[in-house]
Amino acid sequence: MDLVKFFEFLTAILFAFWFRREIPLFAKRINQQTYDEFYSLVDFQLDYHNFEKQSNLKVKQSKLSILFFFIFPLVTWLSQDYLISVVIIILCFLTVLDILYYLTDIRYLAILFLLTLYSGNLETFYFTVFFFILIHFFSIFTFQKEGFGLGDSLLLIALSPLFMLEQMLQLVLIASVLGITYYLAERRITSQKRQKLPFIPFISVATFIIIYLN
């Protein structure tokens, strides 16, 4: 193992510790921000401790995060491009976050976007932004609801500079097919209708497929 690869492997382990720690902290951070903003607008007699107890956003930890210690070094070891490794590492974190909370972390979406800008496919970026604006307004006017969640749209926009236009369309198609297939299979097996389906896991899998097929 050369020095560069060893450094990449070491940072992957550090990322695993960092992101495993970030999962429970995410809920605490959102609750604190919500409390601070609400308190600045409304004078109410509820301290933060009681506010947090009543919040629907509870601190969670998942055994899935233990897999970070296996997946992150493996991705770094197999990938020839460290930037791609970091993109996949962040996607793994956002996947677990979406599964647990049905939310995403805007800070890491911003980091992801800055990383993918290095690839410089701005044509794909502009098209993706236009596409999701169009989808948003079409869904609002036609169905009176969003077609894609805001977090899902922002993630796809953040990833878009990494791909050519055709690859980006393939990514959206694969993610959608995976999501629909999972939803129908789960409904058939459990006979229960999901109110929410985390879509970021399917975006992450689709991204992985597109990266390693090309």
C-alpha cells in the first residue's frame, strides 16, 4: 500500500466515525434550530428540554451506521478517484439519514455540490435545475403536491455536475424504477401502504450504478 492510498484509507475510517456521530446529532441540531427560531418569533413558556421531549423528531441511531466502517474503506480502496470515493461516502450517510428521519442535511448537500463542480458538467447542472423547477410547478398545479421532495431534488441537482446529460437522465430513471419496484414489492408482501418512502437510498444506488458502469 502506497502512502497516498494509506492516507485515503485512514480518512475513510475517520469519515466513518464522524458520520456515525452525526446521525444522532442531526436531530438535536434541527430541534435546537427550530426552537431558537420559534422562540425568536413567539414568546412562549417552554424551555428547550421540554420542547425536545415534545418534538416528533427524536434522536435515533441505526445499526446501519456500523457498516460505514466496512463500506467507506472498501469504496476508497476500490476507487481510483478519491473525489468519487468522498461523494459515495457522503451519499451513504445521507441514505441512512433519510431512512431514519425522512430528512436530509443541507450542509452535506452543499459540500457534495462543491465536490461535483470539479467535474464541471454545467450543462447537466442547468438542465437538472430547469427540469426540477418544471416538475415542481407541474406537480403543484396538476396534483396539488410536490412530485419530488425538496431534499431529493436538491441532492440530484448537487450530483448533476458529475455526469453527462444522458447519464443524469439514466440516474433519475434508475432511481425512480428502483423506488417504484421497492414500494410495490413491499406493499404486496406486507399489504400495508407506506405514507412516506425515503428516496435518497435509491438515488444513491442509482449513482453507484452509473459511476461504475461508466
